[in-house]
Amino acid sequence: MAAQLDKAWPWVSTAVDGRWYNPFMPMETEKQRAIKALRTLPDDATIEDAIERLCFIAKIEEGLRQSEAGCVVPHEEVKKQFLT
């Protein structure tokens, strides 16, 4: 699965312990990461495609930050919330 994600989302990788992380966050500025993501779009991509890609990346990065900070809900708790 990790290899599939590495191809689909090159800005996301797995750490040795299996957690997801963004290898570019500490090394690149947000502008550099945005440019790198936009370069992966096809040549016929629209402005809407670019905005969608950048918003998607921003949401992933925010989720990763929340996860690292421990702001998560256990899977079993989510299941309980959906079943009640």
C-alpha cells in the first residue's frame, strides 16, 4: 500500500515505524511544496485542478499535524458514533 501511495501522493511517505509523514515539511517552504505539487499536474490542468490539488495537500498536512499532536479519535469510538 505504501508504494501505491508514494506514487499517487509523492509528498507523503511512510516512516520506519509505519506512520505517515510529509518528508518535505521540515526542508521546504510552503511555496516550494506548492510549486512541486503543481508540477505534477498534467499540462492541460485547469486553475480549478490546481486549487483542488493544493487544498487536498493542505488538508492532508493539517491531518498529519493533528495526528502527531494526538488530536485523533480511536477507530472504535468512531464506529460507536456512527452506530448510535
